[in-house]
Amino acid sequence: MKKSTRKTFNLRVVAIDETAGWRDDIAKACGRIETVYMYDVSQCTYCMELAPSYYLIPLYVTASNDISDKMYDELMAGYTTGCVPIYVHVSDLDRMKTLPAPFSHHLDGGEYYYAAEGRKYKALMEAAEEYLKGNHPI
């Protein structure tokens, strides 16, 4: 393949406030509930509209308050039930505070790929997801 077709893997993480989607008792106990997502800035999708969107993969959930073990178990049960990737408009995400994903030195084979549908890109995404789930950047 030509070097000109080589693309750079550019992951970022973002925490999105999802408190409103939780039961009142959980939201009251936890305070602000955020789901932390990862996404690749170099890839966007058009979801049957003119505005491009990023594909966000959920990593974990956080609560702003200290919570009991029982409440933590309920939070985790609700998170694993509703834990699905989402699409967010590029313009909306560009207005949010995001951070670069701090894991690139852990990738096997470098940060380059040739096609988002290819095996290398999928392997990079899986490695990043696994690493970030175990090493919380936010």
C-alpha cells in the first residue's frame, strides 16, 4: 500500500453527563453520573443526515458523590444493561471538553492503519478499549 493512504489512529475520551437517564434514587445518591466514552477523531459517520457524527464507545461510568457498595452495585447493573455505543454530532462533541487517550505507547504495531474496515483498525480499537477500561483516563 502507498504511504499516502496510511491513516493515523487518533483516539480521544469524553465524559458525558447522563444523570437525567437514571432512576431518581440512584441519581440523588450518586450526584452527577457521567459515562466516559472513547472515539476516533479520524473517523466520522453520516447517520442519514448532512451533519457528520462520531461513533462513541462506552468505557465506564462515574459518580460525583461517594456511594455505598449497594448503590455502586445498582449503578454498575444499570450501566451494563444500558451500555451501548452512541453517535454524537461532530459539532456537539467539538464544544465539549475532551482529552487525548493516553495509551498509544501500549499499542502493538503502531498507530497507523489503512482502512477503518480492516483488521488492524479493529485490533487497535479493541486494544484501546481494553486498555482504557482498565486504566481510567478521566
